[in-house]
Amino acid sequence: MHVEHSGNTRFQVAMIIGMSLAAVLMVLRLTQFSIIQTSEWRQRAHDRIIRTIEIEPVRGRILASDGTTVLAESAVSVSVAADNCALRGTGKECIIANRLADIFDVPPESIISKVHS
């Protein structure tokens, strides 16, 4: 028995092979994204969602009704927060107090006393 193959059959086989290869490549790429590069993609998502934007407030003077007497004026202030429960007894208090004392030009003892209060 003799079966004739047309050019159409070769095309169909080539298409099946091509689609199978494309499917294998897609599965490999998805594996790379979901298993191999998980932490990188998680970090990228975190960076896109959470941003810290510092906005300088614009404030002016508060004047008395005569328009010349200044009642209040903006002043620059610095605020530092520390988790004193996490610092106590770790030996890091002195290191951090010395660094902050250098930055703010105050004695380290005053910083340590504020952490303990």
C-alpha cells in the first residue's frame, strides 16, 4: 500500500515542532522568573510600591494684625528616633551615641540619658 504525502503534511509537522519548541521555551522562561529570579523580582516590586519622598514644607511667618510684628516664624529642627528597647544592653548604645554626638555636636552622655528615659 502506497500513501502519498503532500507538502501540507511537512508544513503541519514543522508547525507542530515549532509550536512545541516555543512552548518549551516559554516554560523555561517562566521557570527562570518564578524560581530562579524570585528574590530579584520581589525586590523590584517592593521598590515600585514603597517609596520615600521627602517634601520640604513651605511655611511663612505669622504676623500680628498690624502686619509688621512677627508672632511666629519657621525654624529648622532635626528629629531622631531610636528603639531604646532594642538598644539597651547590646553594647551598641555607646557606639550610636558617639556617632550622633559627633553629628549634632552634643555630649554622648546626653544622648545616652535620652535613650534610657
